[in-house]
Amino acid sequence: MRLLVLLLVLLGGAGLYLYFFPDSGARLLDSLQTPDFTKKTDRIYKWRNERGEWQLTDAPPPPGVEYQLTDYREDVNVLPVPPGIAKE
């Protein structure tokens, strides 16, 4: 019974702290991000077909075709930042 009361008091105190200092909760969540080794990575093959058109596939091209291999992580933005919102 004492353990349950202690647990409730600790949880209540933590809740009050996060309520009055919400930035500390955000910092805590940022520090608990998923480790890099568990983040999903997609492998993209970029190559030109016989007509000279670019091909982007998740499978390698036919044998003998030159290609570029790029890995994209799911947590990284690959689009350029629009000029209106770029940080200075």
C-alpha cells in the first residue's frame, strides 16, 4: 500500500513538473530519439535506360549498366528548404 502511494505521489509530481515546465518534456523526448541503427533506410539505384531516360528504382539495373547508389533515411528531409523559410 505504501509503495502504491509513493508511486502515485512520484507520478503526480512528475506530471506537475511537466505541466509547469513543458519545454523540459520536449527536451526529454528529443534526447530519447530512436538510435540511428534502427532508423529505416531506403536504397535507391539511379541509372539511364537505353533511350537515355533516368530510372530510379529500388532494384539494381540490368548487368553492365552504370548506376549511382544512394541511401535515404526516413528521418532526413531530401527536399530543398524553400527560400521564404530558410534560417539565416
